[in-house]
Amino acid sequence: MVNVVTKSGSNDLRGSVFGYARPKKIEGEWKQFQSVNGTVQTIGSQNFDGGLEGGGPIVKNHAFFFGAINPGREERTFHAPEGFPLERLGDVDRVRKTLSYSTKGTWQVNNANRIDASFFGDPSKGDNGIQRISALTVQDTTSFSSLEYGGHNQTVRYNGVVSSTWLLEGTFGRALNRILETPSVNEWRVTDQTVSPQRITGGIGFYEAGNRSLNNQWAIKSTNIFGGHQVRYGYEYDDVNYSQINQRTGPTFTAPDGRVTATGASITVLNDVNFGKIYRVTRANFNSGRVTLQKYQTFFAQDTWKVGDHLTINPGIRYEQEKLAGSIITDFLLKNNWAPRVGAIYDVSGNGRSKVFGNFGRYYARVPNDLAARALSADDGTSRADYFDAGLTRPIPNGTVTQVPGSGQITNHFTLAGVGADVIDPSAKLSYTDEAVAGAEFEIMPHTTFGVRYVYRNIGRVLEDVANVPVVYYELVPTSVDYILTNPTSKTAILPEAAFLGAAFDNATHKYNAVEFTLNRRFSDRWSALTSYRWSRLRGNFEGFYRDDNGQSDPGITSLYDFPTNDPSYSTIGRTQFGYKGDIRFLGQDGILPLDRPHQVKVYGNYAFDMGLNLGVGFNLSSGKPLTNLAANPQYTNGGEIPVTARGAGIQTIDGLKTRSPFENQLDVQASYSLNLGGVRKVTFLADIFNLFNTRRATDYDTWSELSFDTPNPDFGKPISQVVSGPQFQAPRQIRVGARFAF
């Protein structure tokens, strides 16, 4: 997608200056909560931004310019958990600065031809400090870091009228984005779980050491009109270069297999009934940098066909093809992705005041280069490497029995994942979603319409990487976890040597059903309104590109299908012999998915007075999120992976047994006043109040019953999250004020 600056200059020289502020001194108090392992408290939040924009003629009637600059400052104030060492710092500010800019030049060659060139960006930075909120839970300031991020974009667009029935558009876009985090110290990140609260020391652990993405895009589109048809067609080509440079703080070390790592390590200290303590490397890698490429092509054709005075039909077809290259596999081609679409609108009354409509479409999910960086390259890392000593010089040999108190015995002390690139299924194709919509809309009074529609979405195919071996196989036969990139189904084969465990994959399912009612009024007689109520259900076993339950954002290579889910051996062997928690079969069973929100209400409206005063209101209601008890993955050791119960069965919270977080509601109001100063000069004052009634209900509870494998979570069921830092309550009342002078 090419983004452009939409504002343009004209023959009149015009501009404006503006400023907005949301100061923390006039916001409500943030609700606090102290957890056992320490929760960083938000004390205040404020934003300030201002700027200048303007445009005008360069050559009258032919050349125009527009430009804008908008520096901004975001500031949040935090306080370390009570009793933690960094509480001595008191309130600590995290400041991030952004310089947003845009400029556009327009050349109106003649009435039929126009060229626009746009340049815009948002370079941002955060100085060394608590760029990660969790830095305040560490024993000292060694987890402080600095951050640079943002992008720069350039586009050129041509619009031409070739004839009265032929329109032509061509674009070129270039988008450069980058993120660089710089640790304040280079030390291993160590989490000591032998004490409560857990004790964290060392550096920040995993960080992005200069990830860079460059996308060059070319597109051409054409529209032809003939008879009752308006045919539109086009082609797009994207050339994406993505460099992933991921690191982990600390010195390199020698792994149990004798290789020296390319990164530092994240280490967990565990109690052990036989050796007192052991030191488990939960993450480390043998490489850190990968350059990846993506070549993406798509073309489409669609028709708007008006059949008589009442019926309009919109058929279309889209083709997509994507080629990805990593550091090992350089020719992963995802082709033959045809997406048919068709829609129809019937004007019941023939006067444009009523319609019955329906449409169907298939939508393919384009895979980002993260998959090429991890699955088409060698991720080559360890998810378990146990040592006797804190210096990681004495690895625990496989076969040695270790046991965390209250858990099972472990004899496999070294597990690798992704030593090489994924094995590629030559028939693998892109994921897709089918969507069907049907509804009606009628004008029930002047300027006011009532509508109802039904929406159905179904993920028909998923692209994922899988390890075709049950989890316990890695305990019984120590080996590395290797992956196959495929479209997994219940027919996906299990490794023959592991067939005796009786495991199989489940079909991926994701079904969304919704009925929505709308009542909307176009602006007339000084007021307008947009209102809706939606009832919906989201069921299945596959969330999609992003895992909302544990925060994983690895499209196409999530952990949802890393192991067979229809696996009785996880419980019969894993639970009894090795202390596994949960049941992986719940992961494969259909149930309530994390983004399910059965009831949603939205009301927006505004009223304009004659004297220049405008009042607005926004009201939102939503069901809370479903709650599922999640244990750790015993091979990856990370929490938030394996359901202990059926999806959405609920957890015991500090507020009682709950299957969902509380129903959410928020009322926002807005007021603006414009004062005309003569001519085009005008000054506008505005104020927004978010969360007018200062509602601060819980928005989530900690659903991870294990922080990592063999480590219970003492804060399970409390209003915090292992995915989002801080207490999980609604933000308090906040007030934003601003002014704009137009000239």
C-alpha cells in the first residue's frame, strides 16, 4: 500500500499554526496494584505537540506546494514496585520525542494530467532510561536503554484523463523504517526464581539492534467506462528488503554441544532437589543477523455493472504471488492465490433511499519478512541449556536427573530449535479468509437510516511451521526441534519414529459470526449521529497472525502449531513423568478465541450551534475478554502457551471466579469553538475529555499459571498481565486542550 499526503496547495496562500496538550496535572489518578513479583505503577501520562502547516501556488494554476511540521513529546511517569531497589529513584519519567513532517508538490500539467510528489516521516527517539517499563523491576539500572525508531516515505503519483471514458493512475512509493535499541550495559539477563519475589539482574535481554525495512512499490491502475460497465484493473509490484538484527545482552558462551553462541543469554535460576540450584539458559542464538528479500506481485480486475435502475453488480478477481528469500532458502514461492469477489446492491425503492446488499470475497494474508528471517534462515537457538554454575562453564550432561521441587524429573538438559531453515512443503500456499456479508439499509426519516447486516468470516487455510513430533518425544529422544513450513491439517504426517505416541494434528479453525444493527443520521439541522450494536461470536482453535493470549507476533510461524495438538502422550507421559502442566489437546479443540467480544455498542454524535460552538460525544460498550488458564510450554519453557482447561473456561481471580474480564464502558466528550476574525482567518479552541466518569475497571487478569516451565506464577488471577506492563485498569480521566489559528 502506498501512503500519500492528502492535503494539497492551491492558488491561495493559506496555512495554520496549532498546539495541543494533554497535561498530567489535570488527569485523574491512575489505579494502582502491587503484585508479588513487582508491578511498575503508572503515576501520570502527558502529551504535547504543536506545529505549522501551509500551502500555496508556485506557478498560478499549475504548480502548488504544501508542507507541515509537527514535533511531539510523549511523557509517562512510572514508579518502581514497592520494596524493590529502584523505588529509591522515586517517580521516573520516560520521554519519547517525535518529529512528524510532510511536504507535497503538485504539478497540474493541464486539466487532464496531474503529478503529485509527497515526502513524509516520523523519526522518533527515546533517550537512555526506562524505555522498557520492566526496567524498574530489576535490581539496578542495568536494564535501561535508548531507542530510535520511525520512518521516511516518498511517493510520486500521476493521475490522467486519457479520454472521457478512460482514467489512468500510476504511483511509485518508497518506505524506509528502522528500529534500534541500545542497551546501557552488556550483561546476561538473569531471573532468579529461587526467591519470591523473583530477582532480576543484568541487561535487557532480547533487543532489536538495528532492524531495517525498505519497501519500493510500483503500481498502475486504469478505469474504463463503457455501456453500463465501469471496469477497473491494475497491477502492483513490491520489492522489500528487510534486515533483522536481533541480539541478546551479555557475552557469548560455549553451549553444551561445544559451539560458541553469537549472542548473550537469558538465564533462569531454578531450585533443584538434587543440586540445590541449576542455571537454565532459556534463550540464546548462534547467529544474530539475517538479510531477507520479498518480491510481491498482484493484479486485479473488477466491474461495476449497473443492471437497470435498481440493481448494481460488482464482480472481481484478484491474483497474488509472493516470493521470499532468507539467508538459506532463497526461492520460497507462494503462487496460484486467486481471490474471487462478488457483490450486489439492490435499490428497493429506486430513489437511493433503501438498499439490500450482499457480497462474498476471499482475502489472502500477505506474509511479512519476519517469516523469511526466522523460517527461511537458521533461527538456530537454544530453548533449554542447563548448567551447574552461574558462569555457564559446567553444562549438565543429558541423562542426569534434575527436579524442581513439586515437579517431574528432567533428564534432557539441552534442546535446540531451528538449527537449519524450515523444510518447505512445495505445495504450501498463503493463508486466506472467506467473508460473506448480507444486509439491508433504509431511510426511516429524512437524513436518518436504519440498517442491519450479517457478517461471516472463516479462515479456510493457514500457513504455519510445524514440528511433526509430539512434545514428549524430545524428552524421550533428545534431539533438536526442526520445523516444516506447510498448510497444517489433520492429515499432516507425524514422524514415523514418533508414531507410537499416538499424536496427530488438528484442523485449523477460525469462525466469526456477527449481526450488526445501525442507526445513523447525516449532518442536518445542526446535528449528526452514528450508532451501532453488534452481537458476535468468534470460535475456533487458531487466532491468526498474532497471538493475543501471549503476545506473540510471528505471522505464519506462531507456536500454535509447533507440535501436534491431538496428543494424549502429553498428559499420560509428560504430566506423570516430566511434570508437564495443562493439556495440549485443549489447544487444538475449538473454543472461545481471545478476541471474542459478544456485545459491542458504539454511539457517536455532535451538535453545532450558530455561534461557532460544536459539542460531541462518544460512548463505547464492550464485553470483556475471555479468560483461559495457560501453563508454560515445557520445551520452549516460556509461559502462556498450553491451556489447562478448555478455552474460555475461566480462572480464579482476586475478584472471584471469572470467565471474562469485566464489561468495558467509556464516555468521551468534545467541545470546540471557532471565532472568525475576518476573511479566511479563524481561531479554533477545543477540549476533549476522555473517560468523563473516570471509570477504572479491570481490563485483564494474569492468566499465566506458570511464568516458565516448572515455575508457578504467584500473581495468577491478579489484574496484571505478562504481555502488557503495568496494572490492567482503564486509563483515568484525561483532558486534552488545543488551539488552531488558520490564516
